[in-house]
Amino acid sequence: MKHYKVLLYSSEEGFVFALMNYINRNPQLPILAIAFSKQDEWNIYLQEHKPDLLVIEPDGLRSQSCREGDVELSVTGGTVPVLWILDAETGKEPEGSLNCPLDPVYVISKYSPASVYCRRMLQILSESNPYVNMEHSCTCVGVYSPVGRCGKTTLSKALCRYYSADRSERGNGCLYLGWEEFAEHIDENRRMEELLFYIKERTENISLRIKSLATEECGYDCIPCAVSYQELREIRREDISWLFDQIRSDGLYRWLVVDIGTGSLSDLELLTEFDVLYLPCLREAHSRQKVAGFRQSMQDRKCWESLEEHCYPVFMNEAGISSEEIRSLEESRRDGSQRTMAKEEHTLGDRTALQ
């Protein structure tokens, strides 16, 4: 569903219509873009319609005015935020009667990639417009294991690829969050740290802010691991509960997959907040023993009963997991035939969780 109306204006027709097509062809973007390259058509439209955001070159507002000290345009009795398209080669900026401050958030180089345009639009929209959908909920899936090097991240990303390609349900947008102890590749933008700050601050429009932080990977949105897990260990159960409730009510994502490191969480009780918990493990005896130890630890915390019915062991191997195995795993979970931890022997036996 396209939730926001964004108007694009540039005198360069090929550029502005290419950007419009990129936005409108992406079903995961809650934006309907309308492009203009002629000043008279642009002005006529603005007289009759109020968009949620303007993305424009400075000369697109010759007949309009901005409020002093604000990057907003007066349109049909209201105000609209503006993202200025600047020519990086000439340093062209809004001048004269516009009198608008050039906050870096509200300016973008004309030669930026389309994905950067989209992230900047979402960032501005998250500041100025509430996102309310409520058409569908979100299934929050955790992938955790007490067993090291068992294919946890492989399983997490395989699930994301499956969810993002699954057209059986409306609103199939999928989000991957890396909650491992240490990042394999350092994210210089520290996007996970920024997200953790938003969670702690109970920031509004969290789904849209997440969308503006994420990058697309194989069809799903991805926010990689923090540089260090120390900030993640400050997350409490009420924080996760709030985050999940917000994402579910927003409806921007149909699936959330969280890749959880063994020592990332301050308390394993936080795992009970997930709708589904996949527990990848190996067939070796030491792996089954660690899983049994995990079960005992959760029992000691008096939270095993709230977890065991939606915790699913998945036996992995060196070859990883195929798309067909993922499909079988998810179909059996949804129809209730997938074995949960509640149905497994205490030793987990030597059975595969993939039928």
C-alpha cells in the first residue's frame, strides 16, 4: 500500500521520471511519487493538492514561499516539508525570497543514487507524518542458539529471503536485525546503535525510521550488527515488547527476523517476546547437551512454559539450508506439524527437525 504522496520536480525530465519509476515500482516503499518537469503543471497541481513531501530543485518554488526558519512550503493552507535537490557541481542553493535554512537532512545532491533519495525521504517523513496502516500484523521471528558456529546467521538470512519472496500474504515486507555480539563487517554509519537509541527513547514512527536506516539485501531490509554488543545488553524486556508492538501495529513489515548472538542479551527471558524462536543446532552429542542446558536454564528462570510451544529446533549441517528446506520448515510450522521443543525428548534425540 502506498501511504505517502511525494511530489518530485526537476527541469530535467529524464531524471525526474526515472526517479518516480524507481520509487513506484518498489512495493516495499510506502510512497507514491508524482513527477513534474514543467513549471506551469507543477504550480497547477500544488494549488489543488497537498502532498506529504516535496522533492524539488530550487527553481521549482519561484511562485511559492517558505516560512522563515523552517524548511516547509505553504500549500493549500498547510505546510509541507521540502527536500531540496542541489547541483553538487555548481553548489546551487535555494536563494532570495525562499530564505530556507540548509539543514543537511533537507538537502541532497542531484547525483545521489535513487536508494539514497528514498532513505532521505523516509527520514523526513518519519519526522513529520505519523505512519498508521493497521492492515496486517507482523510475525517476530528470533533465531538463537547456545551452540556456536551452527549456521544461525545462515538460517536467519535464508528465512528473510523466503519471507521476502513469499506472495501468499499481503504486506510481505521483511526486516533483518543483526543482534550478534560482534559485527563481521563494521558499519561506519552505526545504524544499529541509532536504532537502539530510538528504542530506548520510544521514538514515534519507529517503522519508518527503521526503513530509512535499512539497506536492501536480496529483497529484504537489513540493519547490520552493532560494532559491539554492549549497547544491546542495555535492552530490557519492556523495550523489546514496545518495539514489537509498534512494528506490528504499523504494518510496514510482515516479517521481522532477529539474528541473536549467544551473549547479546542481558537476560534470556527476552526470548519469550518472539512469536517464533528457531533454535539451530548440530547433530553432535555436545550440541544436544548444550541445547539441554539451555532448556534447563530457561526452566530455572520459570519462563520455559511460555517459550517451549513456539521454540523450534532446526538441525543444520555444513551445506547450510536449501530454499526447499526453508519452505518445508515454514509450511510445517504454520500448519502445526513442525516439532517444537515441547514435543522433543530432553536429549533432542537424533531426529531432524526438517521433515
